[in-house]
Amino acid sequence: DGSLIRNDEAALYGIFASDTLIGYALDGFPIYGVGNSVTDACGGLESFSGYRYELSTDRDTMINCFASAPVLLP
């Protein structure tokens, strides 16, 4: 709905599974719910549809870093 998602609010979104799109990071890649996939240092992975971030119960944040250059918000 266009709501701002804060990186430290991962626990709020922990109810969603890895097939649920939560939103998009500032670098344009999608963020999905909690999964059990092995992720890279940023909290993402390559899937059949391309790169995506996936929440993990092992992290307190949504993502650890950006996998690409983030955009600047006005």
C-alpha cells in the first residue's frame, strides 16, 4: 500500500512465508517473507525469477546490505 518498511521491523513481517511479497528494497529488489533458503551476506538469493531478499529467523533485520546501488529518495 506504499507504507514505509523499516529494516529493524523484520519481526513484524515474520508471519509471512517465503512466497509472500512484502515490498521492495531501495535497490529495487523484492523482499519476501521468511524462508529457509541459504542467503548471501545481504540476505538475498538468486531464485528462478531473479534476485530477491528473503527474511530469516536468524536475522533481526530485513536485509543486511543492498545487493545493488540504492536509489535516493527525494
